[in-house]
Amino acid sequence: MKKSLIYLIPVFLISACASTKNTTVSNATSIANNGKAWASIWQQRAAEYKALCFQAYNIAKLRVDEAVKNPGDKPLAIVTDIDETLLDNSPYDADRAMKNLEYSDATWKQWTDKAIADTVPGAPAFFKYAASKGVTVFYITNRNENERASTLKNLQLYGLPFADDAHLQLKTTTSSKEARRLNVLKTHNIIMLCGDNLPDFDVLYDNHPSEESRIATTQKLEKEFGSKYIVIPNPSYGDFEGALFQFNYKLTNAQKDSVIKAKIKTDK
């Protein structure tokens, strides 16, 4: 999935100081934006991140092996998100953090136009494996229609299967992916969904549910995770942050920091 507004890992980075007298720190970053830097460097550098991705896609491979034994009455398909599920956009997020800037549609488009995002560990090998077993891959993303050409170019850079117009479904009138998933179900049996944001999996996560509702739904769907739903770690952005701020995207960084300080558990 795309788009980011806040980043929740507390840090003590990116405040620049001069050595002259009476110097004050300018453009100090907030807890929220500093967290974005930590999230990006973890995604880029941590072996633990790679291990979690490999773990997810290793499980996904086992599920494919099980599914192809009993294919059913329609062709089999996997539905996958793109951003932070298949393509790694952490350089964009890191650049915004280091400049103490937030996400914007314009800068995101500039990034995706480059079509140079790296892949999430384990993802290309898994989707190529699924295709080799006769499973069709559909890419359902909330990138906009004006990103179609660059998105296909980026996927094709790594030889991803089914990287064509027929199998790429972008956002049209709504960010909900339910209608697009139902469209796939008209012709295929969906054996698995891959994503980093819970609305990638189930309509129950649509319409901006509260934190409490998201947790209750996740508990309700517990058995689906690792079975039909394969979740890729994304500490940088997603509906988790929207729910934290009650989906108020007009909050300033100072206001976001206040919410974080009020909600985070600390040793007192």
C-alpha cells in the first residue's frame, strides 16, 4: 500500500546543532517524523526485517503447494498489494524524513515515475514460483491510474509474472479493494492475499474502523493469518497510523506528538 502520514517508533535523531554561541535548533523533527527515519533504516538494514519477509513468503509457498493439489472449478489466483508487499519504497520515506517533510501526492508521483524501487525480500521468488505452479497473480494497489506505466515498468524490471495491464488493478473511485477482489473472484478462486495493510485482506477493515475495532476484527480473523492472509511487515505507514489519529490527516506534527505521548506505554 502507499501513502504515509506519521511514523511511530520514538527516536532521538535528525536534530542539527551548530557549535556557535546562542545557537538554537531549527526545523527540529517531531517524534512522528523521526520514527519514519528509524522505520526506513530498519527496513533497509535489519536482517530481522529480511527474516520476517522470508518467513512470510516461505509460508506462502507452502500454501501454494497445498492449494494446487485441489484446484477446484476455476483457475487459482493470488491477489497481492504492491507497495511494501512487493516493492520497497523506503528510499522515498527516508528522503522525506531526512528533510523533515511529510508525504505528498506530488513527491510520491515523482518517486514512482522513476520505476526503480527495489523488491521486498523473498517476494519475486515467491510470485515466480506461484506462477510456475499455474497460479495467476493479480496486483491490486491503491496507486493511481496515472502511475500505471511506471508501476508496470518497475514490476517488469524484476521479471514479475503477469505484470501487464490485464492483471494490474489500480485505485479508481475508492481506496477499498473489495470490489476489485470480487472482480477477480468472477473468474478465479483466490487462494491467498498478500499485503502489508489490513484492508489489503478483508472488507471488515474498510471505512476507517477505530483501533479497538481493528484489534477485534484481527482477533476474529486469527486463523486466516498465515493461512489465506500473508502479512508483510511495514513499520512506516498504513491504516494503523490513521486509526491512531482517528483518521484526522490535518493534524500538525506537534499534535501527532501529543497523541503519541498520551497513548504510548512507558516505564513510569
